[in-house]
Amino acid sequence: MQPNKQSDGYPDGRLPVRVLIFGASLRRDSLNDRLATLAATVAEEKGGVVDRASMADFECPSYDQDVEAEEGVPAPAQRFRERLVTADAFVIASPEYNASMPGVLKNVIDWASRFRPQPFNGRQGLLLSASPSMAGGNRGLWALRVPLEHLGARVYPDMFSLAQAHQAFDGDGRISNATLQQRFEATVECFLDLVEAAKHYRPLKKQWVEYLGEHPDAATDRVEHTPVDAV
Ligand SMILES: Cc1cc2nc3c(=O)[nH]c(=O)nc-3n(C[C@H](O)[C@H](O)[C@H](O)COP(=O)(O)O)c2cc1C
């Protein structure tokens, strides 16, 4: 029987959803970390359970297949995997570096991709960015979508990129422009609705195939069949 959203006593009538949220900058006064904090505040206001992390928690030595073979996956990537799989979804507020993502973020994605089952597979993701520029770091998010979607993450179509972010926050950490703040809240809320639906109302696809149209061959296949109830 499906649970009853209205009568089960969750805030805002929401069924439980757990979200890992972090800013992908190591900088002390990071604008992206401020945006991640705002996302965590809004997600909790909208009935989500938040696991708030920082990029420093997941900073790894550069990926090296020899190191992996000799020493295994480093502890920060193991922690990243653990917190990712404990969550139903993730929110990353990522700086744009040279129209792409920071190396420290791509590096931990590469390390985490070595685990089986594939930790990103089937997880819902929301991408945010903040930059002093007029485009808010949005180009970097298009680059970030590529490895995440490749690994089976369900990346939310809308991405929120806060332009002129060095001037955008008020003293309480909210976006001073009321319309922008409202758009931000709506984006986070709609994302949580989707996470809730994906978790509690069985989605159709729960299989990760690296290249869907490639000729099946046990020697080269990278395929994972995940039982519907396991994600
Ligand atoms: C190596 C480097 C490359 C950058 N490239 C871009 C860029 O392509 N687009 C952009 O909008 N900002 C770029 N910036 C500026 C960052 O958006 C800005 O420093 C921002 O505050 C970084 O995010 P943070 O505040 O979360 O650390 C770059 C900064 C650095 C250090």
C-alpha cells in the first residue's frame, strides 16, 4: 500500500528524503559553500533531511591506478561513497574553473567511480554554482553533468547559477533579491519532490549500462542490474 503523504505527519507532507549537500570549493570564504548552506537551509525548510558536507572532507590525492592497486581507494573517497549511498540524492554547489569543474571535485568523482555497486547509479542530483561573473559559473555545471550522468546519476534538468554572487547574499545568508530567492527555493523544492517520487514511487529504470548500444560482450561490458527495491 502506498503511504499517505497528507496523514503521515512529515513536514510539508513530505515522505522522508535524505540529501547530501556540499560546496565543491576548498576556499575558506567560498561563495559556493554559502550557496550550499542556503540549499541546506531551504531543503530542511521543505522537509528534507540534510547531510551537510564540505569539499575538504573528500579531498583525495590525484587518482592513480597504481596507487589504487597497491593501497586501495583513499579514505576521503571511501567517506564520500559512504555518505553518497546513505543519501537518496546529492546537491553540489560547484565553482566554475576555466569553464569546467574544479579538479578536486573531478578527482573524487573518479575515485568514487571505482566502487561497485556504482554509487552514483540511480541517485538524483541537483547542481548549483556561484560566481562573481554574469553567468554565475553555469558553464562549469554543463561540464559536471557529463561524468555524473555517465555514472548513472539522474541529474535534475534545472541548474541554478548565482550570478554576481559576491554581491548576492544578505546578512542572513539568503539571496537579497526576493525574486531570485523565490526561484532558488522553488528549484530546491521541486527537486525534493522528484527525489521523493523516485524513492517512494518506483521509477522505471534501475540499470546502469556504460554504453547502451554497444555490442554485448562479457569481456568488456560494464553493466549493473540493480533490484528495484535496492536503490
Ligand atoms: C583557476 C580559476 C579559474 C576560474 N575560472 C572561472 C571561470 O571560468 N568562470 C567563472 O565564472 N569564474 C571563474 N573563476 C572565478 C571563480 O568563479 C571565483 O573565484 C569563485 O569565487 C570561486 O568559487 P568559490 O568562491 O566557491 O571558491 C576562476 C577562478 C579560478 C581560481
